[in-house]
Amino acid sequence: MPAITLPDGSRREFDHPVTVLDVAKDIGPGLAKATLAGKVDGELVDARHEIDTDAALAIVTDRDPEGVEIIRHSTAHLMAQAVKQLFPDAQVTIGPTIENGFYYDFAYDRGFTPEDLEKIEKRMKELAKQDLPVERSLMDRDEAVKYFRDMGEAYKAEIIASIPQGENISLYKQGDFVDLCRGPHIPSTGKLKAFKLTKVAGAYWRGDSDNEMLTRIYGTAWPNKDQLKEHLDRLKEAERRDHRKIGQELDLFSIQDEAGGGLVFWHPKGARIRREIEKYWYDMHEKAGYDFVVSPHIANLELWKTSGHADFYAESMYEPMEDEHQSFQLKPMNCPFHVLMYKDRLHSYRDLPLRWAEMGTVYRREMSGALHGLMRVRGFTQDDAHIFCREDQIEAEVMGVIDLTLEVLQTFGFEKFDVNLSTKPEDAVGSDEIWEHATASLRSAIEKKGLEYSVDEGGGAFYGPKIDIKIHDAIGREWQCSTVQLDFNLPERFDMEYVAEDNERRRPIMIHRALLGSVERFFGVLIEHYAGHFPAWLAPVQAEVLTITERQDEYAREVTKTLRAMGFRVEADLRNEKIGFKIREHTLKRVPYLLVLGDKEMENGQVAVRTRSGEDLGVMRLEDFGERLREEVGSRQH
């Protein structure tokens, strides 16, 4: 009979098979009430899963990440049940969890309206109150295909038909609703207490644009109503900070339909910010010992065949262009170009490491439905760099990259980071020895920097382990920006070599790394992080000169000219408008400093200084204001 070992090392013995829920009840009624599922010998199972042999068991509640995931997936099923009750003609397809929530795709000719979502959510709450048991069963594959076809669920039948014959299919039933699912799920619908349907969108069946369009309903679910409210408040704040809205308000960028979606047009003010980002990027890389390179935007198709992109990345590349019996393609990556530059001459071990950086614009074919402002585009500039080094240099080079990354991100105002190390996957290329050495070097570099990190076992790319650094923005959202990726594949594919100290030819290690990820996406993140209130060193207009009457116009021009000569981005508003109107307008434009000029200021050669937050800094000499702004900009305060 089973002996159950709990996470604290204690053991409980039973003289009969027990379920996860039985063990929870044996521990205490409070735990039993909180139980959502279990983890038996590391495998997630339902609370009603029976254990008949010795096992290690962890009870899963809504305090565990797995528990929250189960709540969200179960809520997706609850939504599908409500939809089927209210709209019997709708067919259910797939309904996975996503970050902070879930969605479910439906085939329904009419589609769903915002009013429909209210009805669906109301019915979901009714079903949750009924506390319907959620029961798992198994069915033969062919029997399951017939079962769903007979119910009119053609999409479910198609999914099951793609599963190999002979396998049993896992089904979950709650009330009158049965769905295909691996599970696990909550014990009963009463466990679902805090959810909200958020929006409707279109989606292609199986993500293929050649297939029919479905209707996708998104929702969010949380362990309790307080957490749900916090999340909905964050969503409202995120909407307020939407970079597309702020970008339009501040006239920073646009995406023109006439030119095609996913292509960014940088307006003068947006280009000013971009220039400051890139200027700082170049300065920091020069100090860190990088050299700068520039590569073409297209290359012969044969290059992409050699690199492997023509095979494993073909779906994200634009079609080849024919010219003089040759095929050329827009580049989706900069790395093969840097490899060709490396191979232009033979290198010695004394040359290494080589650190080459490029603000390189690349082009990737994205589905129109996936495009999203600056966050997902078709043409973007990667802050790319590649380091070519010896195996014994990996750790030192990665430590240098981490130092540079953290300094750059902190300067832009990000203080909290999540670091993740991804290790060797099953389809890896390269010897076990080099993988072990490379992974140990990455791990050691992280630890020597005193950084906390998580490990994604088997999550590395097939060509090398990597470090990912996520930033947290002002409202707590995570953004993946920085990556340090080792590559054993391209050096092999391109037959890269260097002459070692013993005069033998050896392969260099190639390190791909990006700090910002892409200028476009990072710019969007910055907009949302600051809600458009850029620090003075980044602001497109650092000070706006405002006149009270036209008598100050000439003095305003002198002030503007003087400040510009000092290197500041300054504009003057000489319109015949009330000063209160001007102050409000430029405050809404998020200008850091407003310089108000009246007769008194003009007579004394002074400026009255206000901040965009409404703080009155008083009257000061123009030279003193210039010195204040110089110090703030020079130190890159945020």
C-alpha cells in the first residue's frame, strides 16, 4: 500500500489506494479545501488522481504557479461551456492559457459582440456557482472522433483524428459540456471565483491564413477577486500608456497603410529620441571595446542556404528577388554578414576576442494579424553584436556583456531584472564537452556577477546555450530585451577558423548578443515605461519657451538661440494665445521644462521655470537654467 512522501520530507502511509485529495484531507481540512491538483513524482495530476504505489506528492493550490495555470485553463473550459449553452451553433476549437489569462477560438458565423461577452460572463458565473464536478475519462481515439463528429464538433474531431491510432483520448466533463484536454483541471467549477472576459479578436484555424477565420475570445482569471482587480487596474494603466496612442499624441512615429503594415516612419521628434538612444549606445560600446561594422540589406540566396536560414527560417523571410539569373533575399539576421567579414582574412589567437557591433536593419515576414505598433513589425533595427573568441575567453566575454547590459538598461530607467539560463536541448549540435564547458561558463559569469537566476533545462537553441534578461517596467510588466546566445553552428557551417598558439586551426566561439533587442520595440517599451514623460536627456523637446505677449517675442528668440547653442533641444511658442493655454498644451506634450517670459523676465535677462509636473522653480538667470539642464542631461537622470 502507498507511502506518500511530502515536500517537507515527512511520510504518510495508507493501507489502501488514495487520491491526491484524500492525502490533503488527511493533512487537514483547510488544505483539502484549497487543493486544486497534485504533483505526483513531478507530474501534474488531477485532485482525484489515484495513487496506489509509493510516491512523492506535492499538493497544488492557488498559491502555486501551476495552480494559477490550472485555474486559467479550467476557466477557458467554463467559457466554452457557457458559449455552447448560449450559442449552440458555435463550434469549439482550442482554448489554451496565455500570460495572465486564456483564450478560446470558436467557429461561429455571426461572431461575438461586446454584449455577447457580458451574457457569456454572466452564464459562466452561474455555472461556477453550481459547483459542477469536473470529471476525467478516457476514450479510444476512433470512438472519440465519432463522438465529437456526432455532436457537430468538426474541429475537435479533426484535432483528435491527427492523434496516432491506438492512443486513448483524455476528456473532461462538467455538467452538459465535454471537452478534449490532457488536464489537469480543478475538482469542480466552484473553484473559479475571479475571472473577466476582456476582448474579441479574429484568428485563423491552426494559425494558417489559408484556413477559415475563427472568433477568439480572450479572458483573464485569478485566484481571488483582489488579484483580479489589481490585474484589471494594470490593464487600464497599460491602456493609458499605450505607445501607439502616445506616439500619435506626441507626433513621434506612424505606420502608413499606403506603404504596408509593420513598417515604421520616424517623425522628427521620434527621430530625435532614436538618435539619442543610438548615440548613447555607440558611446557605451566604444568604451566597452567594440568596433562598428555596417552590412548590406540583401544577400545572395546561397548565403542563406549556407547559414541554414533558407531552410529553418524560410517562413519568416521574404521571397527571393531575381536579378541577372541570381536570387537575392532581404536579410532577417545580421549574423551571416559578420561571419563573412570575419572570414575575409585569417585570424590568429592573438586577434581574439573580436567584438563587432552594428545597428543593422532586418526584415521579417510577419502575419498582418500579429503586427502591433512598434512591438511587432516587419522592418526593424537590431542593436546587434557578435563576439568571436576562444573557448577560454567565453566567461570573461559574457561577464563583460552582462556588465554592459545592466549599465545600459539602468541608464534607461530599468532597475529590476529577471535572468534566465537556457541549457542544452535534445536536438543540439556540437559535442557534449563544448556544451558543458560553454554552459558552465555562462553559469559562472552570472554567479560571479551576484545575479539571481532561473534555469530552463533543455530550453537553449539547438546551436548553443543562452542567457535572457527580462526588464520590469513602471507597472510591473516583463519585457524580453537582452539576450546572450552562444553559437556552435555558424562557425561550423561557414568553416570559420583561427590559428591557435600551437599553429593548429581551430573553430572560434561565436556569441550573439543584443542589449535592447530592437530599437523599435525598445522605443515602444520606453514610451510605455515613462508614459511619454521622457527624462530630459531623451525628451524630443527639452524646454519650451513661452511668451505672455508679443512684446517678448524677440527675447524669446534670443533665449531659444542661446539654449540651442548650448546643445539643448528647445522650441519657442510665440502664438497669440493666453499663457495658461500654452502651459496646458505643452504640459500635455510632456515637455520637461517650460520657460515663461514676461516683461520682468525680459528686462532682467531671466526666465521663469516650470516643470511639466507643475512645480514652479522660480525665476533664474538663463545661464543658471542652462547649467541645471546641462547637469541633468549629462548625468542622464531618469
